[in-house]
Amino acid sequence: MLKTAESLNRLGTETAFEVLARAADLEKQGRDIINLGIGQPDFKTPEHIVEAAIKALRDGHHGYTPAQGILPLREAVSADLAKRHDVEVDPGLITIMPGGKPTMFFAVLMFGTPGTEIMYPDPGFPIYRSMIEYSGAKPVPIPLLEDKGFAFSADDVLSQITPATRLIIINSPGNPTGGAVPREEIDRLVAGLARHPDVALMSDEIYSQMLYDGREHVSLLTYPEIRDQLILLDGWSKTYAMTGWRLGFSVWPKALVEPVVRLAVNCHSCVNAPTQFAGIAALEGPQDQVRTMVAAFDERRRAIVPMLNQLPGFRCVEPGGAFYAFPNVSGTGMSAKELQNRMLEEAGIATVAGTSFGIHGEGYIRFSYANSKENIARAIERIGTLLTG
Ligand SMILES: Cc1ncc(COP(=O)(O)O)c(C=O)c1O
């Protein structure tokens, strides 16, 4: 019997991948499955980005790069942040990562040890809690509630800070809720955090370019008073439909750049070279396909929310960003997991139960609308039939 580390038992997972596997199984058996469970755009990476990676391979970029990422890419990220958020970020503070996840992995490893506390959004991306548990730190949920549009309350967050708090994780626009935190709450959080200079903040802004109804993205980078506390997570996965490329970036306080690069050297050495060149093409090339994709998500969002609201036992608030709707399904009389399973097994619709995203996700289901309007309409019809017997 092998004796693995006890900490391994505390490491969680992302249920969306399990749903995906079960949906693929059912498809193999000949079932017609509509996938509204998946957290990735149903678009292809724009052609000029693909070409840049092919060219990089042909040009001989086959070796290791600096662990922090090639300088032209970090300069392109810096220029992109200046354009999007009107902020100045030294490329020396930017680290190129194999996706968005490694930033949360490293940030939690840097701060989490037994005896410390880390706050995270609940419902939220499941890897936050999984990593906090793995590190041995105490996970402290920040409840995101339907009646507040799934935005956190700054007072809620600040009142939970204790001498053991090391890191606070926030995510807006959010997965799984699509909630977008209004500027006033962020202003108040920042004002409070400035009184706790020994507490770090990781702001996961991976959906920053997916906001609707004229909402503006409020990047935590725009608050100079917390720059020495802030870890910004962003990347290409969602914005440029590049989930499989594994490319992300983060901005770190100056004091954490050396340790994060050391973690990268220990873990992955560097992001593969051609992908980094693709990243430059994405940021510096035309942005029209990003706009087209976001417009398509918006159209589907406006279609799916009223449809969900017509299902018996469902109630869905308008999501402000990302590509998820998070209806309250407690009126169906089923638990989130039971409904998720029945929708998949009996109606062929893949979704993810809210409980996969935290204790406050009970009674909710995450629908990803990264699928065609036709498929969304077919899916809702089948769920309607399931619910009305
Ligand atoms: C909130 C959030 N952060 C980070 C990630 C991870 O992104 P990546 O695929 O780039 O690792 C996801 C992916 O679903 C996400 O929803």
C-alpha cells in the first residue's frame, strides 16, 4: 500500500470536467447531448493567432524561454493593460503562465499554511477552495448572494479579516454566477484593505472583457494604493477562445516577482514558446473577433434568461458578465445535484450543479451559454418537458 501525503486527500477538483466526461460517454452511446456545462467559448481561436504560433515553430522557436515569459509578450501585456485599464504596469512585474490556474495555485501556495486563513468567493471557481484546503490554510467563504446580484459586499469581506488572514480572492465578472461587482463595493474594499497592508488580494479578472448592458470593468489594477498587495490574474483562455493553448498572465507586487518566478522554474520552466508568440498576435492584432464573440454571448444571454425564468421552479437573475446564467432552482423541489443528474441522464442536457462551486451554490445550477441559440432553445425545451413530466 503506497503512503501518499495526507494533504493529497484535501485536494479537490473541478466537477465540470467530470460532467464533460459523462456527457462524452453518453454521446458515445449515441445519445444527443447538448452541452451547457462547459466553461469555454464555443468559438475557434482567430486565424491570425493560430498562424503566429505556426510561424514561431517554423522560425525555430523550439527551446526554453525565460521562466517569466518572453519580454515582447510581457511588453504586449503591459501595453494591453494600459489600453484597457489606463494603468502603467512595468513588464518586470508581469509573469506569463500556462493558463489562469497556475496563478491561483502559486498565490495560494505562497500564503497558505496551517494556522492562516484565506478568503474566497462562494459560490466560486472550485479550484480556489481546493487549493486553500491543500495548502492547509483555513478556507473562509465570502458568500455571494442572489439578492445582491451575486456581488460581494465589501463590509462582509472586511469584517471577516482576522490576524490570521493572509490572502483574499475575488473574481468579477464571476464564475459560476456571471455576477459583476459594482464600483462602489470595490472602492470600499480597497479603502478597507489599505488599512491591512499585510493582507494580499488576488483579483481573478479572466472574464474582464465579457460584460454586458454597458457595464464597465473595474480592474483592481486601477487602485495604486494597493499595488503592493495585489496579484492580478488574467489571460487569453476566454477572451481569445484559447482554453487549450494554456496561456495566462499575472501581475505581482514587486516583492513577489522573484518567488513566483522561482515557483515557475520549479514547476513548468516556461510556457511553450510558440504559444507565447500567439499571445503577442492576439494582443496586437485586430480585436473584431473578440467583439463578435462577446456580442454573440450577449445575444444568447438575453435569450436564455427569459427562457430559464419560464421553467417551472426556476428563477434567474440577469447575469452582468462572463457566459454563465445561475438560476435558483429550489422551486423544483430537487437538490442541485439531483437536477443536474436528471437533466443529463434523462434529457441529455449537461449543466453543473451549484454545489460544485461551494456551499452557497445549493439550490442553483450553472448554465453556460457558450453554445448556439438553437441548441440553447432545444435544451430549455427538453428541460421543460422533463420538469412537467
Ligand atoms: C474564474 C476563473 N478563473 C480562472 C479560470 C482558469 O482559466 P485557465 O483555463 O486559463 O486556466 C477559469 C476557467 O474556467 C475561471 O472560470
